[in-house]
Amino acid sequence: MKSLPPKNLFILFLTALIWGTAFVAQSVGMDHIGPFTFNAVRSYVGGIALIPVILFFNSRKSEEQRRTERANRKTLILGGICCGIALGVASLFQQVGIQYTTVGKAGFITALYIVIVPLLGIFFHKKVGLKLWVSVVIAIAGLYLLCMTGSFSLQWGDFLILICAFCFSGHILVIDYFSPKVDGVQMSCIQFFTAAVLSTVAMLFVEGVPAVQDILLSWIPVLYCGVMSSGVAYTLQIIGQKGVNPTIASLVLSLESVIAVLAGWIILGQSMSPREIMGCVLMFGAIILAQLPDKKNTN
């Protein structure tokens, strides 16, 4: 098994960095609007933010590239819709579930996609070697030390977050399937508008029509999460995952939890316990182990 190319490693790490530092913005954004409204607006913002990017890149493409894209248009639309459904459903379950559990447990259970992805990947003939399974186990141990401070009894909210983890796993595998075949930025744009529609339907049924002034009160966190956490980060995920083993990709993306804690320590001055430090060390160790070349590739 080949290690992750440096370019892809950097892009996926940058994705995790943006997600990890966006936690404060996501929390503040809930002060004035409901979770479904927040998800809907940020998804619309993410999709709209990518339109000028798509127009810019399209203007620089050759006629041959445009013919290829026209031939793959159905695949692009299908991939974008499938990604959007997985992302939208995952976000909805996460936003509801986090109201009934602790942030630490929600972070840990969500990151269980690093185990779910290789398990689901077996059904899609994705090989996972012993070294990668060891990396996954080490990463889970690190996540536990980093996120969990109390008991691990499963409550209703935890079950909803677990469904969210399966949806995020499906999102990673869908990207793995479609990203080599289509333009990643275009597919990301379609996924945001699909997720936005799903969130809008949930918003109307659960929260009703939001007041414009409430949305405007949350414009800073909504804009940050829409442009950076959604528009930029999820697009980087699609680009960075292209041609990469989804299990390795999920390990790198799970650094979001580590970065969130480190950001709180560096930016907000929050303290880190020895337990959390050990969790971070184990997480980074798991990533490094997963990148070490196999013996047969070093000869």
C-alpha cells in the first residue's frame, strides 16, 4: 500500500485545520437561529461562494476538457447529489444529536468514521492492511483520551450522532468513488445546494420560516462556516481525497478533533490536561504510522 502523496496529505490536513478552528463559529451561530436554519444558510453560502471559482476555472479550460466534462455531466450531477444527501443527512443528525449529549462524546462518536470507513470499504473491495488497522486502533485510543471525560453510556443523542458518523463515512466513500471521474469543485457546489435543500425542508418542518433579522445577527459565523468550513474545506476534501485510500483520508480528517483542542489552547488560552496531550500524541502517531512505507516498497 502506497503512502499518502504529500500534496494530498497537505490538502486533507488543511481541511481538518479549517474544520477544527470553525467550532467556535458554529457554536456562536446557534445563539440566534436554529440548527436546521444554520445548516441551510451555510450550505447556500458555500454553494454560492463556489460559483465564481467554477466560472474562473472554466474560462481557462481547453475545448477538449470541456467536451470531456459534457460527456461526464450525468456522473457529475449524480455524484454531487449523492454527496449532498450524505452530507446533509449527516449534518442534520449531528445538529440534533449534539443537543442531547456532551460535546466531547459527540466529537468522539462522530470521529468513529475512521473505523466505519474501512469496515464499509470491505464491501467495495477496498483493501486495508494490518498497519492501517493498527493506526486506526491507535487513533481511536487517542480520540478517547482527547474527547471523553465521563462515562461512555449511550443516550438518545449519542445514537443520533452514531447515525451521523455512518453518514459521514458514506460521504467519504461516495467522494472516493466519484472524485476521480469529475471536476471536484463543480461536484462540491452541487453537493452544497443539495444539502441546503434538505436542510431547508427540515427547517420549515421543525423551526418554521426564520426571521431575517435573526439570520443577520449571526451573519459573521454563518459567513465563516459557509465560505470556509463548507465552501473551502469540503471542496478541499474532494480534491485531496482524489485517488487516495479512504481509510487513510479518514485518519487525516479526524485530526479535526485534535486541532479543535489545540486551537482552544493557543487562541482561547484554554488549558490542556496530560490526558488530552497524550491523546494528541497518539493521534499524530497514528497518522505518521499510516504514512510509513511498507517494507516491500522500500527495497
